[in-house]
Amino acid sequence: MIKLFSLFTRLLMLLMFALCCLPDLTYAAAGGVRPVSLGGVFVAIADDVNAATWNPAGLGWQQDKELSYSGIFSKRGEYIPGDFISDDYLLYAQPLRVNYRGDFDELGGFGLYFLNSGYEDNITRAKQTIRQPGIAYGRAFSSNEAMAWGVSANLYMYDSEIPGAVSSDNALGVNAGYLWYLNSSITLGLLIENINEPALSLYGVTSRIVRIWRPAIACYFSDSTVFSLEVYDLTGNTKDSGSDYSRNIRLGFEHYLTEEVSLRMGAHNINSEVDTSKYVSLGIGFMRSDFFNLKQINYYLDYAFIYWTDAINSMDDYTHQVGLSMKISQLIQRGWTNFTPYTNSP
């Protein structure tokens, strides 16, 4: 009888978690080994294919065709208390150009992405799955093309299952981004997630995915070193939700030891007082340009280790993520510096 009561209590808690925590969970930025290893700080960097989900404005300077996959290979399918880690994360981005009488008119860039997340409770067999296909577009503007705007639309596809009950719903979220290369050393970025605050209904309860404002700044100390800071939920929209992420600080650092090897580290929600889980991350990236002796194709192998402290009982304490990206270079290149490992900047 006690065991049955314990099982019922666990199921009830899982159901309450799914219903109460849904409103403040955002998935517009939810993967990519490089952004994850930077502590989820990528809004003001956004200089590769990951811009499609982290800040679509970064696609405004898309110079190459890029294809990327990232996946968790440790503890897949278990609950991860974070909004920026997906089990599977697939992206494609390319520039938009029109050839008119031999001249290229650059119209920015677009991206396609698909995210897959979820977990299953080993005792109750309760499951929750979130899939998210989306499309993004960005374009540079201003006289010197140092600014760019971007938009993305993603379809949230939720499936929840507990013994004896199944519920699912879809919702369309719209995001907007802005990126400004103030000079060769500083960039300013802004991501507004879920502008329309889409609504979802699970088990007869309707919840909304709240709007999140994410301003950020990135400082390039040299051609190979960048430090970035982001404020998550600047306006405090999550304050009255199931979890309070309002005005949480995220930090990220990246340094290229050579043109082919980079080191990364980050911290996530470091000043949180309500949400007990705080994240630290470490990563390394490798780049080669001799893919099957095709010199115009670069490929990137990235690894991230993510560890969170003060996690609630039964939640994982760490995970690993690995990613592989390919970049097919174009003839048109531009950049302020000679060394730009990710050359989607003006």
C-alpha cells in the first residue's frame, strides 16, 4: 500500500511538473556544442550556423553553406534541468544571393533546424517529448552593413504520457534578433524569444510560453579571443512562473590556440537565487580543411562537458555533447581580421 501511494505521488508530481513548469521553459535556443560549451551565451556572437536558433540576425552575414549536428551521447532521454541542451540538434544555413548580370546581390541568409528533446522516468514510465522544427532568416542593414535583424519561427510539438493518460499539443513561436558590430572589438546582440507567447494545452490545462528578452555583449580582445555576457529574461517575465530565471547572468569565453584548435568555457544562471541549478561548461573544438582533399570544405568537431551544481534529487549532475559541422566555402569572403575561424561577420 505504501509503495502504491509512493508511485501515485510520483506520478502526481510529474504531472504537476509538466503543467506548472511548461510556461517558463523556452526552446528557441536549445543546442549546438559551441553555444552550450559557452554557457548558453551566443546571442552577441552568432557567427556560425547556430545563429539560426540563438540569434537569427547572425544569418545576415551568412557566407557559406553549413550543415551541423549535435547530440548528447551520455544519459540520453533523462531529464536535464536546462533550456539550452537538446538530445538532437540539426541545422542547415546558407546565404541568399541573386546573380543579376554578373553581379551578386546579397539578400542575407536563411536557416532550417530541428530539435529533439525529452525524458522518461524509469520508475513510473512517464514520458515527455518536445520536437521543434523551425526556419530562420537574417539580413544586414545600415550603410556599412554593421547591423542585422533576423526572425525565426518554430513549431513546438509537445507529447506527454503518464500511465493511463496521454496528451499532446502544438504551438507556433516567433522570435526576433538584432546584432550590431559596434566596431572590431565589441558586438551587441538582442534575442526576443516567443514574441507572441504561444499557448499550449496539456491534460486540459492551458499554459503559455512566456516572452524572454535576452540582451548580450561580446568583447573581442584579439582576433582569437572573445568574452561574452548575457542577461536572461531582462524583464522578469518568468518571475511568477514555475521557475524564476529573471535577470540571470550567463558568461562565455572562447580562445583559439591555433587556427584549428579552440578552448571554451561558460557559466549559466550564476546569480540565480530561486532556481538552484547552476551550470558550468567546458568545451574544445577542432577544425580541418582537408575533407576528402576538398579544400573548399571545412569541417568542425566539437565537444562539450556540462555540469550543474545543487541539482534536485534524481536529476543528472552532468552530461556530454558532441557535434560535427561542415562548411562549404564560397568565393565571396569578407572580414575585419585575417583570422576569422567563423567568418559570418561583416
